[in-house]
Amino acid sequence: MSRVLLPVDPDQPGRTRSAVEEVVRMRQRGPVTVRLLRVQPKVSGHVAMLFGSTELRELQLQAGAEDLQYAKKLLDLAGVTYKSTVLVGRSAETIVEAARDYHCDRIVFGSDAASLAGKIFGSLAQQVRQMLDAGGDGHPQVIGS
């Protein structure tokens, strides 16, 4: 059984749709376990001062859960079962940690038109690949750009 991590960026619905389509294709070839992931960015210290730590955490988790709704709907329509998780942190690092924590053998990003920032700094998928390559062998396969 393949274990798939599917990171979701609500600002990239085309990428999410593409990633879900890839997961559906994978499921047609054999059983898969899917973990949806939304990484909420940490807020600045100035913003954090306006909230208690518990309240801030709840707001981040709630916003992350809302961000996962589109991917959940697509997976539900395709009949793919999944678990969803919201984590707070830096995107690439948190995705790598989650893939290791959930023992995933694949991370599916999907594909979409490259952004200007992605062309300059490298896409999130490229950043994750580099971090996994630096960590040694036995890492998940990164699918998508």
C-alpha cells in the first residue's frame, strides 16, 4: 500500500485539482492511504501579541481546515478516503517532517503554471526535494512541480 502526502495550497486550486487527479490514478493502480496536509504559516510576533496562544492556535487550525475543503470535496467525489491534518510552520520543512512522521512514500504536489516567485526561488516541490535529498536515502518520491 502506498502512503501519500498531499499538501494543499488554497491559492493554487489548479495544482490541488492536478494532485487529486494523480492520487486517483494511483488508487486505480493499487491501494493508497492519503493524508491531506495544510501548512499554516506562523504569524509575526506583532500579530501574535494580539491573541492568546490558545486562541491563535485555534484560529490557525480553523483557517487551515477551511483551506482543505476544496481538496476534500474533490477526494469525496472521487471516492478516495483520506485523513486531514493542519500544521503550523514553514512550508517545506513542515511538509518534509509530516512525510516522515506519517511514513509517506510519496508527496504529491500536482502541477500548475509556474509563478514568478517559483521561477526565482524554486517551487515548493523543488525545495522539498532538496531538503529530502540532503537528508539521505530512503525518502519519499516527490510528484509534481
